Amino acid sequence: MRSKSKPLTKAELAAYEAKRDLAAELLQSVKEMKAGQLHVVSSPVVEARQKTGLSQSQFAALMGVSVRTLQGWEQGRKQPSGAARTLLAIASMNPKALLAVAGR
């Protein structure tokens, strides 16, 4: 079994893609959505930002990071560290406090 952190080789990816039936996968997804079996995975970073009511660019400025960094956090490609984690926890637990400190 491959580790999730190791990317597939070009040959492995080609073999995987050759076995896929994209039309069947899409139809199955539509059936699941219609049946209410859709499972939305949400990022805690997205939830924290949404609780503040700010856009990505506004929230990134408030956090002192670039929009690209914020997007990386929201998509799970990157993890916030140190003070950013603390600010995200405050945004999630008490968004009004974070906004008050930021003067909004």
C-alpha cells in the first residue's frame, strides 16, 4: 500500500486513470446528491472566516497573511502555525472579539 504523502509516478497515475469511468463516477455523485447522501467536508479555517463575515482578502489582511496563504489553509494544503492558530481559535469561538480588536 502506498503512503498518502508520496505522489504517484507517471506510470501509476496513467494506470489509475485508464481504469476510471468518469461518466459513471459523475452519475453516482449526482445520485448521491439527490438522495441526500452528500458529505460536505468543511475546513475549520473556512468556518472561522465565515463566522467573522469577512471575505478571503479581508480575513487574510486581518490575519496578516497573503490571500494565497489563507487559501492554502482553507484547502488543507498548509497548516497555520503559532499565533495564527490562536487567532483562528478566537475567530471561531468569539468572532466579535476578533473583529473588535481589529477595529471593525
